[in-house]
Amino acid sequence: MAKVTRDDVARLAGTSTAVVSYVINNGPRPVAPATRERVLAAIKELGYRPDRVAQAMASRRTDLIGMIVPDARQPFFAEMAHAVEQAAADRGKMVLVGNSDYLDEREVHYLRAFLGMRVSGLILVSQGPSETAAVEIDAWDARVVLLHRRPEAIEDVAVVTDDVSGAQLATSHLLDHGHAYVACLGGTEETPAVGDPVSDHVEGWRRAMDEAGRSTEGRLFQAPYNRYDAYQVALRLLDGPDRPPAIVCATDDQAIGVLRAARELRIDVPGGLAVAGFDDVKEAGLTDPPLTTVASDRQAMARAAVDLVLDDGLRVAGSRRERLKLFPSRLVIRRSCGCD
């Protein structure tokens, strides 16, 4: 059976192949409703399926968006990837996701793979791109949008949360409950890189403590971002002689680990320990007690990232400030902080 072509569709619909293309691709030119209906009816009758490979070869772009995340097993990154997928689908695109596992070489591997596939653009949720990654992006002249983190090595447009203000809100709220001080569960590095959200969370905690006249000396603790390792850190911290009265965590996953450790040690939350997290993953409302946390509009951020990576004029000249889309944080109050 001969393969159905776009010419066949055009003949049956009584129009040009260009109009058929406009209908299939939703542009770039408008098509009259009656003509569109004829084209769609012809496509259905003939069983025509567009050759996406041929289209990609002709345009040197596919209908794909590449997305690189550190670890899609973590709830925050999984929810962000899902939001990006939804936003991309609304624009007629599909998303390919790669996990860097917090390794520079894995990140560069996916950069090369996705850019080599001629994706329409790349959304990068990075652990902090290396110089190699930056060189790779420049070499391909790629459409890249940084999401969640704005590392110094790459100057592309970034869509981020106001992490400093969010952590400051959470810490101040815990202090308002009358605690002598608030400890902070940060990341795995004593001095995180500039532009790292966890670094901003720690900075927000410091600012709130300084404004309240409380010392931060010896009250910042390192912990991996996932709940399982954070649980082990929390067991040691909470079972020691200097157990803090309140803890603000850099991620909700860490906070969930802290809640599990507190339960195992029979420490009442929030009576004996107040806890706050950051990210407002869906599970935060189901913990026992429900977790006070900091939220941002992930759906709006995902839409902004997809729109930026697909729209013309992404790589325009401008200052770093002009190339930064900053979304506000808000405090989500639940019972883990001591509120009813």
C-alpha cells in the first residue's frame, strides 16, 4: 500500500500543501475554520501520519524539549518535571528527561545527547553546571533556560524562586513561636556555590536569625537532600545533649526525614521540636504532623520556562538581572511549626 503523503491530503481537501502544513503545525499562518475542517477530515479519511523525522531534518528542530534534572526520584524534581511536561504539551511539544545524579559528567552527557537530537530547546535544572557544560552549550548555540537554579558558569535566562525571602519567612515564623533559636539543616557542602537554592535558603535563615539577634554559630548542619540520609543526620542531632528547639530544612525531603527521626526518638512535634521545610511537595500535607513549608508557583515557573525556551528572542542581549525571572515564595503554615 502506497504511503499517504501531504500532497494526497491537499488534493482531497482541495487546498495547497502549505495550508495542510499550517493545520498540522498550528501555524505559522492562520487557516479559515471551514478549510481547517476539510483538511482534518482528509487526514482522518486517508489515515495520514506526519513524518516527524523528515520535518525535523527539514527544520533542523524536533518537537522535543530536553530537560535535565539532578534526581527525578526526589519529589520536588519529579513534580517540576511533570509541570514542565504539562506546559510543553500545551505548546504541542514533548519532553525528554535525563537525570544527572548530581554529576558533572552525566550532565554533559545529556547536554550532548539532547542537543545532538536537535531538540527545540533545553531546560536545565542543574546541580551547578561545570565549565565543560557551559562550553558545550555555547558551541551548540542552544536555546537553554535554567530552572530552579542560576549558576554563575552559564548566562542563559533563568527562572527561579525567591529562595532567600522564603527561608527568611520560615525561620522568622519559627522564632515568633518563642524558640530561643532555630537550627538549619543545609546541604552537603559547607559553602555551597553561588546561585544554589540551598545556599539561598541558608542565607535566608542567617538573615532571620541576625534580625532577631540570635547567633548562628554551630547551628548550621550539613545533610544530603533526600529524606533517607537526612533521617540519619537527624537521629544523631536530636539524640544529642544540645537538641535544637526548632529546625528549618533546606528541602521538604530533609524535613520528612527529620519528622521520622523525631517520631523514632519519641520527640513530640511540635511540642518538643518545631520543624519547617522548603518546596511544598504534595507529601508535605500528608506527614504527621503536616509540614509547614515554603511554596512557589511551580506551574507558573514551568510555563515560563517552556515559553522562554520556545519563543523567538530568547538569546537577546541584556543584563543578568533582565534575564532573570524571579517568582515569589509564600509560607504554607501547617501544624509542624506549632500552629493549630
